[in-house]
Amino acid sequence: MAQHSLFSQQIDIPLAEKLRPKTLEDYFGQKHIIGKGSILSIAIAQKRPFSMLLWGPPGCGKTTLALLLAKAFNAEFIKLSAVFCGVKEVREAVAQAQTQRSVGRQTLLFIDEIHRFNKAQQDAFLPYVEDGTIILIGATTENPAFNLNNALLSRLKVLHFKPLNEAALLQTLQKALTILKREDLKENKGLSIIAYQAAGDARKAIAWLEEWILLQSQNISAEDALNQALAEQPKALDKQGDWFYELLSAFHKSLRGSHPDGALYWFARMVEGGADPLIICRRMLCVASEDIGNADPNALNLALNTYQTFERLGAPEGYLSMAQCITYLALAPKSNAAYKAMKAAFAYVKENPAYPVPPHLRNAPTQLHQQENHGQGYRYAHDELYAYSAGQTYLPNEMKNIKFYQPNDRGFEQKFAEKMKKLNELDLLFKQQPF
């Protein structure tokens, strides 16, 4: 087998940089953003740039598109990373843009990971975006609704990038093989495997391709080299961004939907992707109260015990207790009655006046309070039949017909429904004849 060297191919330029498209026509993927009829393609045709936010997962072409747009608009290109710069660097970039503007040239200021800027740093862009000194293009992997100031976000057109599909990744890898003079691998099934495993991330696919070829240069078969290159690779997961929370949402909905297999699958996806298992445990605590509630009060105890068990055992032993809890929660009887009652109570408080506490429910720690009738007429439940003060009210008079908690007839909560029915009957009897 002929020896191929990666290092004979302009080692000073990374392969990913060599593969970066030089024109919009060579740009792979994101047809919904750059394709014919899109707002961006129209702006390019009319030479009317606008400030925008490129939002999407890693390795999907955000930086490349920003570079190509600067070229298409014949604008000066300035790139900053919010990880390494602050207001000082932004001001220097603005000063450079003002100089360019004085000679009739526009400046495209690209801020990578713009979500890392704090409010003050984000606010620094506002006047220069408004007066046209800069065309601001921000890039983020985070949901901008949660991570960008409304003032800045309202001045940017949000373009939502999708992970690159396998066809686009295969095109990129084929081009890489041409550059590396390894056309002999273009029909190898390993290329499709890399494209699939990369899960839409071109940078990851390129890195794996380089490693695959490097291993083959050591007389390792293509198949074995591929297995080594992809061995123990974490699955795609952005633990801080939308991709993680989408998996967490799917996990929660599977538990709510009584589907243990779905819940176990999303659990495994998150763990294999590097998620903190305690975040998953916290979500199970939420499920135990929000979706199971009093239909099975033991669910909350089990979820809490699972959290504490994982703290003590760690991985991988702690995963078993998590799996036990997951299957229990998925198949436990479901009730959101407590959740709905809480939401209704909070909504009522927000939408209505703050009614005074009825006198019989007020504390009376001093003689003065007693003189003002605080606590007068209160009946101590433990001294009454069934330990229940029938007919006694616990809400302001203005709320006498309000009901927040409505237990359902599933699981243990059925007993609560029966208990409330009995208590209501006692209230009616008391009204007819106090006892």
C-alpha cells in the first residue's frame, strides 16, 4: 500500500480552512437561509446588507457565511470572539469602521459566541448598529431569546441554522479527499459513517477524516483505522444550549407519557453526550411532582433517593438507580392536579386584589390583637369530630367559591378525592345543623 502523508499538504494551513468555501455558490447546506428567494439572497442581489444573528449548532457554517457575506457586500471584515475580547476591542473595531465609512466603505463586524457578552457589552453595539456604522453579524449556539438583550435582539434579523445533513457533509469530505490526494477513499463506506456520526458538525467530520487517514498511514486497515478514530466519541450534545434541553424535554415527555423505553433512550443519549447526571435527576424530581403528584406520593421519595444515591455512588454504578427510578416514574399513575392547583393559585393572586386575612385565621399573640378580635371564632380541628372543623372557612369571603385543587381518580389520589367529598358533605351537614 502506498504511503500517504498528511504533512506533505501545506501543513501551515489547517484542512478545515482549506475547505472553507470561497464563494456563495460553493457554500454547502442552509438552503433555507441562502437559497433562491430567501431574504438574504435578495439582500445580496440588491447590495443591501443588514445586521443579523446566526443561530445554530457548532460546525454548521456560521463563520463561513459571515466571511462570504463580507465579500458579497464588498465590506471590510472584522472578526472578534466574545470569549477573548471586551468593550475595549469593540470600540477599536468601531473606530476602524468609522474610518472605513469616511471613505465610503462599509464594515461587517462579526462577533463569534456573542451570547457570552454581558448586557453592558451588548448595549455597546446599539448606537453603531442604528446609525449604520457597522453591519453587525453575531453567531451563537444558544437560544437568543434567553441569552441576548431584547434591545439588541430587536435590531438583528435572526437566521436559524440547521445541522448540516449527511449529503452536505459528504460533499465536504469528498472535497477534503481531493485536497489530501486520497481519492481512493471516496467510495469507502467509512466516509458515510463519518458523515452520520458527525451529526451535522462539519468541523468534527473533518477532524475524524484526518485522524482516519493518519491512522491508515501506519499500515492500519481502513476499517480498523475508522474504528479507532471514532472510538469512545461522545454523541452530539451541547450541554449549555438548546440541543441538550431538547433531549431533556424528550426525556421528560417520555416519562409523562408513560413510555419507559423512550425515557431510557433519551437518558442514555444525554449521559453518552456528557450531560451531568444530576441535572437528569433534578428533572426526575420535577416529574415526580408535576406529572405524578399525589397519584403516587412515593415517586417523589424515590426521585429524591435516586438523586442522593447518585451523589454517593457516582458513575457508572449510579446509573442503575437512575434507570430504576426512570422506569418507576414512567409507569406510575399520573396526575397533574397539584401542578394545576399551584398554577391556578399563583394566577389568581396575580390577577386579583390582596384580600385581608379573615379575623378568625389571624394570629393573636398579644392582648391588643385579642381586643381587635384576632383569632376570635377559630375552631381547633383536633378538638372536632373527624379532626375537621366542618363549616369553617379558610379563604377570604370574596373567594368562598374558589377551588384550586381538584384531585383526579387515579392511583392514591383517588383517596384524596374521596376524602374531599366526605369533608364537603360534613360542611353541608354543618350548614343545616351546626355540631
